[in-house]
Amino acid sequence: MPEKIKFFIDGKECLAERGQTIYEAAKANGVYIPILCHFEGLKPVGSCRICSVRVNGRWMASCTQPVTEGMMVENQTPEVEEYRKAIIEMLFVEGNHFCPTCEKSGNCELQALAYRYQIMVPRFPYLFPRKDVEAFPTFLLDHNRCVQCRRCVRAIETKDGRKIFAMKNRSGQVRINVDRKLAAKMSEEEAQKAMEICPVGAILKKEVGFKVPIGKRKYDFKPIGSEIEEKSEGVKNE
Ligand code: FES
């Protein structure tokens, strides 16, 4: 059997497979680290920094950083949690997130993170940027809610491997660009997949709305991260 790597998260002894990232190993050990740009099965890009941890005093993105022997990871310390909370607040003020009327409310990872971090009023001023909504035959792209996580860029492509979504511009002007010709050929299933891979309500499948009522959706019942933490509770109680 391959040798396991021993490391620590907030003082808890954990074991990792060689090559696992801190995020993957934490999850396998029943420790929740929040993620937003990362998605299981996609190559991590480390762009949102929600998953930041401190390792031996240095900030690192846990979704890209591999575990090494004896690593001391700070995950749920007040400093780390405050850092993540500030990032979530920035994402809210940088866009226009109209949660109460959003089709994704209750299934939205950003909204669920805001609840987990008990965000009431962001400490930063709202920017109210002017953003548009684009319509395609099977889906809508609402730039007001896009957090530039690039999940759609990495996950959605045609059968022959061509990208439908791409990043355009830089810095504050960065936005998702859609290949209109390819998007016009997207099936209902592909539009559904794009909607599901989007952590917020930026990509919405057309002609289906509120099929599951607000109040009966994924995070309406269980806070984000609870499925990982509950597993760890189960291990402790066995
Ligand atoms: Fe790790 Fe976004 S989830 S940087």
C-alpha cells in the first residue's frame, strides 16, 4: 500500500495520499474548506482564493497546493475565516446579485457561503457596475452575477473539444465571452450542465424557472459544507 502523508489541520492529525491537494485531503478527513472556483473533476486554477489557508505562516490556495509531510494547516482560525469572509463580501459588492429574484437562490454557492459566514452588510461599498444579460437559444448569461470562476470555461465544450466559453479582457473589465455559433448549437442537456456547473445564477437555462420552489432547494435544508462535516461527526461517534 502506498505510504500516507501525515499532516495537521488546526491541530487535528490527518492523512493524505501522495499528490492530494490540501483541499482534497481535508475533505477526505472530514474537514470542510470552502471552494468557489474549484469543482470536482476540473483542473484547479486557484483564482477565487476562497479556499485560502495558512501553512507555516504563509497564505496558500488549498485547491492547488499539494500536501507535504508534517504540514501545519490553519483552516478555521479567526484570521483565515475573516480573510475568506472579506473575499465573499468583495464578490457581492463587485457584481449585482439580486438573490431574492434569482432562479439559483437556494442552490447558489455564493449565497450559501454568505449564509455560512453570516454576512449581513458587506464592509465595502457597493460598486453597482453596469453589466448586461446575453440571450442564447438555450440559456441566458447574466453578467451581473458572474464571479469569473471559469468553471464554465473549463467544463463546457463541444463533442470535438472546442470551448464555448472563454475569458475576455483583463482586471476590472474581465468577463465571460461566448462563441455565439457554438452556443447556438448547444442542446438542452448541455445548457443544463452549464447552469449546474455555474456556482451562481449567471448561466440560466431558458424556459424553465422555479421548477423547485425557493425554500425547498439544496442549501435551504443544509448549510454548505455540512455534508463533509457531518461525515466527520459520524466518524467521531462510531
Ligand atoms: Fe481554491 Fe478558488 S477554490 S482558489
